[in-house]
Amino acid sequence: MKTLPKIETSQLLLRRMEAADFPFLIRHANNKKISANIFNIPYPYTETDAIFRYNLILQGLKNENRYIFVITNKESGEFLGEIGLNINSDHNHAEVGYWIGEPFWNKGFASEALTAVLSFGFESIELQKIFATHFLDNPSSKKVLLKSGMIKEAELIEHYKVIDTYKSVAQYRLLRHEYNVLINNSISS
């Protein structure tokens, strides 16, 4: 899939990043609270970082191993954050990652975007497994993963070195058959 589809939900439009998004990306990503929880978002976040990110997104789409969507408000078009799948085709699985700009926290946008990207991953790309991790000191991300139906499968203690500290993460997953059960249960409810 060399083109990124647009995905609409009740509140959101997930779409490909455009150069016009750079000012909004920089404004929201340039936040210590965001960079503390997302590996590839440095602080401070500059235009050079946005250009590098844009090129990474385009290369991932070309190679069909990274599908990154800008999360926007469907009505206003306002940039809210990003969500994406990093594909490992050898194992037919992907890691999902996301972030939402701080002014938009606690409004359900991350959960809604994650639910849509899980559907995209299982239905369009036909993945076997989608997984995600969150730092144990980030309980908000845990809530997003659980609300989207993902299942905790492990805690990885002191798994990542972040500056001079080792941080632990919880890993969550959803397998194709677990996703199908979720979908069937939501249809019959």
C-alpha cells in the first residue's frame, strides 16, 4: 500500500502529513511532556526535526513499512497529533505509536484514533499482531490502550535508557483473532 488512505471516525480525520502541517506539528511536539514519552520527538522540537520527520514518513510509506497519520479534528481540520504503525513484515506485526498535543488531552482523541488504526492494521494490511508499549509512569497511555481493547502481555523492567535513567514499560497487544472477537462483540451489542 503505497498511498495512505484517509480514515474518518466520528470526531477525527486521519490523513497523510503535508508540509502545511509543520507549524502545528512544531507547536504541539515542542513540549517536554510529549518528548518525555515519545522516543523520536526531541525537545526542543524545531523545523529541522519536522522536515526530518516528514521525510521519514514519506520513506516509510514508499517502503510500505511505516504508516503515519496526522490526527485532525474532522470539523475544524485542526492538527491534534499523530498515530502510526511501524511494520515488521517478516513477522507480520506492527508496533503502534501515538501522541496528542497537550491542549487536546483527555478528550478521547487518542482512543478514537487508535481504534481506527487497529482496524486499518488488521483489515487493510492484514496484520497478525499489533502491539504498543508505554512507560509505567504514563498511566494515560495505559488507559488509551485498554479502552481500545488491547491486552497487557508484559512488563519490561528497565528496558529503555532515557537520557541517564532506565525506564520500564508495559507492553500491550491485540492479535487478529482477538480483534475479530472485539468487532463481533461490538456488532452484536
